[in-house]
Amino acid sequence: MSEFRIHHDVNELLSLLHVRGGDGAEGYIDLLQKHRTPYVTTTVSAHSAKVKLAEFSKTPEDFLRKYEELKSKNVRNLDPLVYLLSKLCEDKETLQFLQQNAKERSESSANATSTTTTSYTLPQTSTKMSMQELDELRKKLGNVTASSNAPLPAEVTRKMLRDKHNKKNPTQPNPVFPNWVYDRPALLGDFITSPTPPADAAVAIGTMPLPAQEQALVEDLLFVLVGVDGRDITAQPVLGRQNRSFIVDSTLDMSIKELVNRILPVASYYSTITRFIEEKSSFEYGQVNHALTAAMRTLMKEYLILVTQLEHLQRQGLLSLQKLWFYIQPTMRTMEILASLASSVDKGECMGGSTLSLLHDRTFNFTGDSQAQELCLYLTKAASVPYFEILEKWIYRGIIKDPYSEFMVEEHELQKEKIQEDYNDKYWDQRYTIVQHRIPSFLQKMADKILSTGKYLNVVRECGRDVTCPDAKEVLYTLKERAYVEQIEKAYNYASKVLLAFLMEEKELVSRLRSIKHYFLMDKGDFFVHFMDLTEEELKKPVDDIVPPRLEALLELALRMSTANTDPFKDDLKIDLMPHDVITQLLRVLAIETKQEKSIINADPTDVALSGLEAFSFDYIVKWPLSLIINRKALTRYQMLFRHMFYCKHVERLLCNVWISNKDFKQYSLRSPKWFAAAFALRQRMLNFVQNIQYYMMFEVMEPTWHIMENNLKTASNIDDVLCHHTSFLDNCLKDCMLTNPELLRIFSKLMSVCVKFTDCMQRFTQSMRLERLSLEQGTMDGPPTQSERAEEAEKKRLTTKFLAEYVDALQSDAGFEATISSFDSNFSMLLLDLLDKLSIYSTNDCEHSMISIIYRLDFNGFYTERLERMAIERSQKAAA
């Protein structure tokens, strides 16, 4: 189960139980992930759990009856649920809480429904009900209950199944039996019951001598055993899935009647089996049920042959009631098992894999009864043939041909082209999915490998290559599961090898990933320097004023004039202008399903004008089947990392430009250099911060994580491993680069903002200095200077420097520059301390040890140590209070 699924289930449970406060879902999720262990429900543990729950229940008979009913319907996960409930019964504290919660919920629902009024017509309480009225009321209630629980008519069920299939496969409609097959009850082989009771016999059988009674009953039984009413034994009409019952003449001698009642269950079994065969033979119920009914029909032929032989003996006067009982006994057990299986399949509405699960479980449960086990084994083998044919096509060729929706793997109509367009597109996960109730219980452990095997082969087939497993063998049902495991393992290994080789060698997956690393993870330094130099003026413009084709042309130029020119996939790199800056994009992703989601999503994007630098990102064209690995979700993560580092690189360039422009100030002997020194020191601290953050991200996070992924890809055995390693690489990079923590992200964003504002302020000051200098240095000399002119020029420069110094002093005193620089310094120091403090907390509490490297790099000389320790003491004191 994925972390997101656990998170969803825990939230749902907390909501249902009305749990508030505490650590929230996150605390419970951590506990679940740390303490969960795989559990396989055994027959012994399920039985003991059932007994424990029955003892705990106030009505154990009702509980056991309901358990057996669900068991007969082949309900999945019934035993694990019973085991969980038995464990809950042992925990008194949890049980008390659940009881209190149930009481509160019932009271709240009662209050909610108290406003609605429902009227019932009840008998007058002033007079007592007569026995006749009471019986009528019971009969009406019984009819209502029976009608509510009664299954849908067979023709309605068939129509529903047919419509469902035709909706899914409109081009391949289900074949349908003609109506006359169902309109002629005499063709079914079951009892034809008329609503009118049979006419009374001229002579009551009880008045006849015992030998005559016996001969008459033998004849009647031979008719009843093949679904035809006798003179003195008649079948009762059945409602839904009820067992057939019979009425025997009440005047019959008791000794004969007792023997007749022993034989009649065989006729009831025959009726159940015949009805099941006739109903489930229809195409709508699928190939598995059709194969099962065919096998049952074969067994019923043997039964009918036996009855025919008994009729031959009866005509010769050699068959007595005792002999009939003797001959029919061996068949009774077979008929009982067949009828039981038919009833269970019918009650559970089983089709495909669920039918095979039921048959397998019955076969396994008859371990001590060799004859019964052999019978069930024969039926399971016969019923599994069409299912295994679908399985073989899937695991050996990657083709799914399941016209009646019986196979465990279900195909969905999805377009693989959307992988590059839709961030939430889950082609690989949703094109083929497992349907739990269609998995035969004997293939449950191998279900994931069966799904993966067919998916791998299907990808290769969709690329135009025909593949067939060389180790393909016919899959046959057996009680030895090892046989399935070996065959599926061979097919899985072949499919994994074929697809992995196809992607790695023919499609050059690793080379593609390296190409993406060059650009999105800023691997090519000379390319980025050249590109940023070329696009600097263009990216300064508002995003709406930027001409994308011009950017594309500059990108092409930078690619051709740098080492990136050797990359064979460079033409797949494109320009993308995003609607949000990277911080907003990340916060929108992190705010999903939180209280802040609405406020962030509903925020007006036009509040702040976006510059080209803030909106700029790369995009990459990836074609099928590489888009399975490098899908839109992965590319979005690459884009987040790139935009984060690209903006850091931009801030570094701004600070370096300030450093270059500040070089001019060294020639001036300023009278008040104090604020200049503070500004230079602040600039150097900012530059140190930005450069160390970049170094940490590139050389302590991305490079080591990339090498780990590369080594893992070399040992990957299948495409799912490749997907897992690639996703893990991106997730670790995002996490260690502080992009998955909203708190750290906000602080980092503010630090970058302070740096940018500081550079703007310094550049404005530098610009005003340059303008003043130009106005002072304007000369009028023509031709080469003479000696006197050189002396005059030197004196002029000295005076210019003096006047500039005085101008600067006046400027900084008038405009409050010293206060501005001091404000920048305090803001930057406060935010940086906050960041270091939060990093210290996360690296200690959440074991994010990689982030502590940032602290060591930024506080290498202990400059912030004292203040950080003071903040930690204050925090601990608040926690203690």
C-alpha cells in the first residue's frame, strides 16, 4: 500500500470516529509504517478468531449464521476481517472508545432524523389480535422479507450482464440464445410445476397392500430422480435459490415413507444442479461458468445412465425400494457435492476468477476425502481451461482477450500520448489494473507478477515488435502451486529482460537521463554561463513582453557554441514560460489536501507582475516508450529543481555584479566609509550564502544521488525497478534541496528576496555615482595632451574624486543609506538564523542528516553558534512551560 493510500485511509478513519487533536494523521501513519508486518490468515487463526468473536457476541448463533452465509458467497478478506475484529475485542480501551463513539453517532443520527416523520398503520391496541390476524401478519411480513431477499429473475440478470458487456465492447456483442430456449420449460430437464394442484388419485396409496405401495413408490422415485413428478410424490415450486422440496402422500405406510425421504434429497440435488447448468450455460455468465456447467453435464450423464439402468431393472421386476436405496447411495455424495458447489456459485454470483477460487478452496478443504477431492479437482481443471488460455496469452505475448470480463487484469482505454501532457496522467498504473475479486485464490501471491509480465510485453508490442516467450508452456491446474510459480517466474523474467534491454539499449534510456541532467540539473557550466549572458536582457522583461521564438533562437545559439553541442539529444530541449514562479508552484503542490489549499489556489496570479527570469524553465520532448519513465510528473520535478537552482544562479550573478561595480569605490577616500564597509560585508555574506547553498545542492545532493541511481539502474532487473529508482532519485533531490518543506521554502524565498532587493539598492546607488562622475569628467581636449594639460587633467581627477566623495557622503546622509543597509543586514541575519535553526530541528528530529551539511557550511567558524544555542534554550524552556 502506498503512503498516499495509507494517509487517505487514516484520514477517513479519523473522520468516521470523530477523532480530533493529537498528532493528527501523520502521527498514526508513522506508527503504522514502523510497526506493520505482513500477515497471512491461516485456517487455524481464522477459526480461533471466529470462535472468539462468537463467544464475545450476544447472539453467537446469528453471528455464526452470518459468517457461514458470507463464506458460502466466497467473500474476499472475510477471515482477515474476523481476525482484526477479534483483536479489537481483546483491546478493552479501544473497545470502550468504539462503544462510546457508536453511542454518540447513534444519538446524533437520531437527532438528525427526529425532524422527519414516518407514519405506520398499526392495529388498534385497545383490542387483542386474534390468532388468525397474527398468522396473516406473519405471512405478510414473511412475503415482504422473501421478496426483498429474492434474487433478480434470470432473464433480468442476463440482460444486465449483456448490457454491461456490450457497453464495454460495443464492437463485439455477446452471442445470445434464442428465446425459445427459455420459453419451453420442458427442455430444461427440471420439474414443471403447475399452479393448480394435481387431481386426487382414484385410489389412495395407503389403502393398497405394502408390496403394491412399494412398487408404486419405486416407479414414482425413478420419475422424480430425473425431474418428473410422480403420482404420489410431487415437487414443490421453488423461489429463487431455495432447495427443491417434495410432498409425499400422507396415507403412505411409515416404513416406506421413511425410506423414500432418504432417497428424495438426491432428486433435490438433481433439481439444483439442472437449474444451475441451464442458467449458467448462457454466454452472459462467462467462459469459466460455461466450462464448469459442461463438466457438470458430463457427470450428470453418468447419473442419468445409472437411473436408466435402474428403470430397466424395475421393468424386469428386479428392483425393490431397498435395492434402489442401495444402488443410489454411492451417487448421493457426488450429487450432494455438485449441488453444494452449484448453490455456492449461484449465491456468490461468481464469475471467472471468483468461481475458480471457490472451486479451489473446496478442493483443498476435501483433503481428507479422496473421492470428493478428486471430483472437485476434475471440475476445477475443466473450469480453469478458458481462464488459463487468457492467462497464457497475457504472460506469453502481452495480449489480453477477455470478452466476458473474467480475467484478473482489466484493460482501460487510455492514450499514451497524454503522458507528456497531463501531470496526473497515470498510464502505467491505470492502463492495466488488477481486479481483486477476479483473482483465483491459488494465483493471489503471483497476481502482481502476472500483471507486470503482460504489461512489459505489451509495451514492446505497442512499439511494433512482436514478442513471444520462448519458454511458453501450457498452464494446467494443479494443487501444487509451485508449478504455477515456476512458469510465471520464467515468463516474468523473460518479459523484464526484453523490455529492459529494449529501453536501455535500443532507446538509450541512460543517455537520455544524462542529457536531461545536463540541462535541468545544470551539469553543463559553460552552456549556462553563455546562455545567461545571451538571454539576460530578454529575461529581465515582463513575461508577457517576451517573444518565445527569440528565446528559442538564443537557446539554439548557446547549445551550438558550448560543450552541449556534443549531446545527440540537444534538439529535444525546449523553452517553457510558466504561469507561476517556482515558490508559488511548489507551495501549490505542497498545499494539496490541506487547509491552505483554497487560499493558495484562489490567489490572484496578477497581483505581482512576473518577470521572464521568474517564469523561465526548460521543457523536454520524450517519446513513447521512454515517456513511461520520463513522464510529465518526472519532468515537472526536474523543472522544479532547475527553476530553483536557476534562480539561485541568477541571484549569484546579481551579487557578483554588485561586487564588480563596488571595485570603483576603492579609488575614493570617503570621509564616512562605515556604511560602505557594512554594505560590502553584507554583500559578501549574501554571496557566501548563495554559493554554499548552490554547492550543497549540486555536489552534496544531486551528484551523489545521481551516482546512486546510475549504479542502481545497472542492477535493475525490470522496468518497475527503473521507475522506482528514478522516482526515488527525484524525491530525494527535492527533499534534500528543501523543496518539500513549506516552512523552509518560505524562509529561503524571503532570503532570496532580501538579496535581490539589496542588489537593486546597490545598483541604483552605483548608477547615480556613474552619472555624477560622467557629468564631472566631461572634457574639451582636442588632439594629444601636452605636459601642462596632463598636469591639469590629474588635478581635475583629484578634484573629481574629492567632489564624488563629498557627494556620496551627502547622498548617504540625506537618503538614509546607512539605515537602509542596516535594515538589510538585520533582515538577512534574522532570516538566516531562522533557516539554520529550522534546519537544526529537522536534522535532529526527522533524521534529515543531509541538511545538517548546510549548517556546517554556513556556520563553519561558529559565527552563528552562540545565537543558535540561545534559540534552542528558549525553545526548550517554552516546551517545558
